[in-house]
Amino acid sequence: MTSACRTGPDLAPDLFFCTLGSLALLLAWDLSGLDLWMAHWFGSASGFALRSHWLWQGLLHDAIRPLPWLLQLALLAAIARPFGALRQLALARRTQLALTTFIALLLVSTIKLHSRSSCPWDLQEFGGPAHYVSHWAWGLLDGGGGGCFPAGHASAGFAFVGGFFAFRHTLPRTAWRWLAGALLAGLVLGLAQQVRGAHYMSHTLWTAWLCFGCAAVIDQVVSQLLAQTPSRAPAPGPGFSALKP
């Protein structure tokens, strides 16, 4: 999604094409029918055998759930008292990072709260009561519990892609490392839910796109505001000759 993007000051042109291109690929995935095909990798008529597995549920779901909010609190605290690489970020960029992560988590949670799409484990072919309905079929009930789109758990990783935008202005290498870590964490957590039957792969991919898009928009807004703010250079003092009696 970002391999073609620069990290220099003028990111807008590349960002537009990266976002548009990834959206086109994501829509193509939605139309491909690969969601159900992948769900059958782990599920059968008797359900998902690994749904309650100690690794996929115990470690990669239950134990991880409070972590993004703890990290969010740390980022909020770092606005006033930065630590590690955050010390090299200006106050505005530290605020941007904390704000981006919070809004991304809130965005995914809000969409999920109003979603009528049910999870794979709710489908009749996996032992549940629902029938498959695309998450684009707004208002059409599938007979299940709903609330499954997009992937909320994967946002525990993807929401932090905002670090890429915050760091790219001054520390490009740190920015790419941050991006790689956030994407890897999101994919691992999304895969864990895929194995359990809690989400389709498209749910994970949409979460990644939403978090990235959210971070990109906030970065552009903050950059525009900073560009319009006049620098406060100290006024020149009197010359040495002016101090002579």
C-alpha cells in the first residue's frame, strides 16, 4: 500500500495514487469471492476447530485486547513527556500521532458497532444461523448477530500506522520501521481472527485501509496548519556598536 510512496515533505501526489490504487485492489478482493474461500480453510460444517485455541484466542486475542489502549495512553502522556524516539518529534507531531491513533481506533469501532454483517462462524455452512451477505448490502440482514465489519481486533496494530506520517518529516528510517511494525501487527492479529472464524480477510484489509487513510488525512491537515504558522524567530538584538556610549 505504501511501497511506492516517498517520505519527503511533498507526499500528497504519491499518497493520492497509493490510496486510490490500494482501494481498487481492495474492491477487487471484495468482488472476487475469496472471503468465503479462505473461511473454508479453517472452518467446516461443525464450526471452527481453532476458535478457542490457546494461541489464537488466549494469546493473540484475549491477552492483546487491552494493549492498544495502554499504548494510546502512553502516546497521550508522551505529548507532555516524550520518551525514546518521540523526543525527536516536535510537539505538534507528537500530538498528531496520539490523535491519529485514537481517531483510527474510534473510527473502526464506530463502523463495527453499526455493521449488520455477521462473522464467518455465524454462517449456516459453519453451523450458525446466518447466510452470507456482502458487507456492502447495507440494511440487508443476514440472520446473524451482525457487528462484524470491519476487523476491530486488527486495528490494535493498524491504528498505529500514524507513526509513519508523524516520523516521516524528520526521521524517515524510523517512519518506515514504525509502518512495518504496525502493518505486521495488524496482519498477525487479523490472521488470528481469520483462523478463529471471527472475520473475513476483507475485514482485515478494510481496517488497514481505513487506518491508513485516516492517518494520511490528519497528516495533511497538520502539515497545512504548520505551513501556515509563521516561524517565531528571535528578534535580532542591538549590534555591538550600538552598545558603545
